[in-house]
Amino acid sequence: MKFELVFIPYPGIGHIRSTVEISKLLIDQENRLSISLLILPSISGNETGASDYIAALSAASNDRLRYVIISDGDQPTAEPTTHDVHIKNQIPKVRRAVSKLVHDYSTLPNSPTIVGFVLDMFCTSMIDVANEFGVPSYMFYTSNAGILALGFHVQMLYDEKRYDVRESDFEDSEAELIVPSLTRPYPVKCLPHGLASEQWLAVYVNQARRFREMKGILVNTVADLEPYVLETLTSGGDTPHVYPVGPLLDQVGDCEEKKQSEILEWLDQQPAKSVVFLCFGSMGGFREEQVREIAVALDRSGYRFVWSLRRAPSNIMKEAPGEFTNLEEILPEGFFDRTKERGKVIGWAPQVAVLEKPAIGGFVTHCGWNSMLESLWFGVPTAAWPLYAEQKYNAFVMVEELGLAVEIKRYWRGDHLGGTPTDLVTAEEIERAIRSLMEQDSDVRKRVKEMSEKCHVAVMDGGSSRIALRKFVQDVVKNILSPDIV
């Protein structure tokens, strides 16, 4: 029997790329399986490189892995909406797309049967569509198991009326949460903005409730990276089975060919572990005052560097970070003259291609989970500079829980996407972190090297992530034979 899963990622480039990678692994794992991956319209349509990447996917469709582009033709183009409303607005389009698949398969011999939806963490409203087609829902969670467990815990406290975090004071609060999946108390001021926001808290709580309806949850993590969290989730008894299947790394270049080649060639000429790389993801940009502080820190530190520098937009929901038109006017006087032999300031960076270069000795990052996994894969220690979403949590865990990153500062005010301004990080704080990051014999560097080796073992035949992937496929088949979803 041939069977098919319908994947629905959130339409952000990081989510789509991770979903593509897990889809490829699954069809390699099981030759009876095919996947249709539905690509929804972006909420803002402004992510760097997104359109080219999606066009390349569309051209790569085949019988086993097809990409279905959902048109945004009747999408309102005025004010961007919230992501949960945006996804709900796509339900009629997804229903039509899946109905067409079902109809097409019914008219063709030897066609697969659709047996389940695999949904992104932000696409839980699509559970209702899966139920309409009488198939179970699974989830692909593009972040880590720890933030998944934190979300479940906050939801439980909220439903029991024991969660009293207030947006007006959480960043100044000295309170701590006892979270079962953490080995130490978690400061309230390290909470992601969404878990305190009056606008978003109810959304995330409802999201966690819907997570519990899933048949299982694929997580882009490694069993050896989060063993305590995974044990907690497994022993809870009231959460779906979690399959740690990472790290899932995207190997697609992210930069125009000429610029990419120039930077990578320069890195090939530098000594091993001598270059610090600063890059802050597709939504990471800074205002001029912060840019100058970073420049002063790089100047004073004396280290070689590659700095992916982008300008913060006035409204990130309407406009992506862009390039500065005249860096000479923004950076400290003489900066380029003093650093021209040891530094490169670029715009968009081919992050994976840079991180795999032996010259890279440290990575200053926004703590997006894909970036965290990429740095661990290549054995590059990180300095944590969270900007938005769950990144404050990631920074806390990587620095304090796991000892796999160095600290720039412990508490971070503001949220890039939450509309609250972030504090200025001083040149002194940045320089101190860079020096700690680039220390060659540090405990952090040793732990990162050990974890890198474990990540590589996990994805080999017989490794923990491959075993989890196989278990997921077996469970999907089992659910075909004995469905109990509605």
C-alpha cells in the first residue's frame, strides 16, 4: 500500500527549509511513502531569498515529494495580520488543495492514500481540516524540545489559574518558575515575550492545548542534547509521543554567488578558529546606535571577523531588514581603514557555508534554533544575543543549562517582533563576550566539540535520530491500520 502525508509548514523561510529537510529524510526512510508539502502565502512576503527558494522547490517537485504552492491571489494586501489569523485564513485554500489531491488520486491507478497531516507549530488550526478528511494530525516542531515543554507547562499553570505573569512588569520581575523540564529555576524575565504578552499569551496557551491533540510530535533536536527534557515529556503521560529527529540542516546557499565566493575564499586564507562570525538571521537588523557599539567592540577586540550587518526597519511586520546605504557615515571614523586586513562587513550571509569553514572560531548569533543547531554541527561555540520569539529561552538554556554558549548579558529587554524596543548592548559587553567566545581552551569550546560529535552520530545509521524517524514511520503505519482519531 502506498501512503501519503500532507505537510503544512508555517510560511517563514526557516520553517519551510526545515520541513523540506525532514520530508526528504522521510521519503528516503520509507519507499511506500510520498509527501505533498503545501507552501502557504507569506504573511508579509518580505523575507530575503524566500521567493527564489520557493521557485526552486516548485521546479524540483516529483512523484515522491511534491510542492504545492498555495496562491495568495485573494489575500488582502493592506495591513499584515497576526500569524494565527493569517493561517486560519488559509483553511479554505488548504481544503481545496487537499480535495484536489484526493480527487486526482481517486482517478489514477496505484495512487497513494492520504493518511495524515504533519503541521507546523503555528498551523494548529489545520487540525480541523485533517479531521474533516478523517486522518490524524502530527506536528513538526521546528524549535527545541525545551520550549515545547515550557509551553505545555505554562498552559497547565494558566488553565489551573496559577500563572500570574504580567506584561507590564515581567522584564523587571525577580520571580522564578519551577519548570519540570529544567534542572534550575527559570527567571520570569527570561520568558519569551509571547508568554507574557496580553495580546499573545492566550494564543500560545490555546496552541499548546491543540498540540495535545496530535498523534505525535517530530522535534528538530537531538536526544543527547536535551535528554532531561525528553525524559520529562515522555514521563508526563498527557502529551503526544515526541520523536527527536535532528539536527536538520539546510545546505542551500543564501547569498548571491559572487559575494558568497568572495567571502568564502577570504575565509580559506585565514588561520583556523581565528575569525568571529556575527549574523542575526533573516529578521535580524540593528539601528545605527547599536551598529556603532558592535563596530567599536570588533575594533578593540583585535580579532578577525565576518559581520553580516543589516539595518532594522521602522516596522518589521511591513518591511524586512535591509542594507545600509552608506556605512561610512554610520560606522566609527576610520573603522574600515583599521580593520580592512582582518575584517569583512557584508549584507546577507551564506550562514551554513561560513560556519563550516575551519577559520570560524566563534559565532555571535540571535539564538534562532536553526542557527544553534548549525553551530553545534560544525563545532563552533556561540555568544548569545536573542532578539525575538523563543530566543531568550534558547539563550538561557544554551548558556546556563547546557554550558554550550557564552553570555553577552544575562537579561535581555524588548522583543524585535513584539514591538517593544530592545536595550542598547554596549561595546564593553560585546567585546568581553567576543574575547570569552574566542578563547581556544575554554570549557564551552570543549563541550561544543563533544556535542558536535554526538550530533553527527545521531544522524548516522543506527543513531538516535534515525531510530526516532523510523519509529515515527512505523507509528504512522500503525495508525492507518487502527485509526482512532475522530
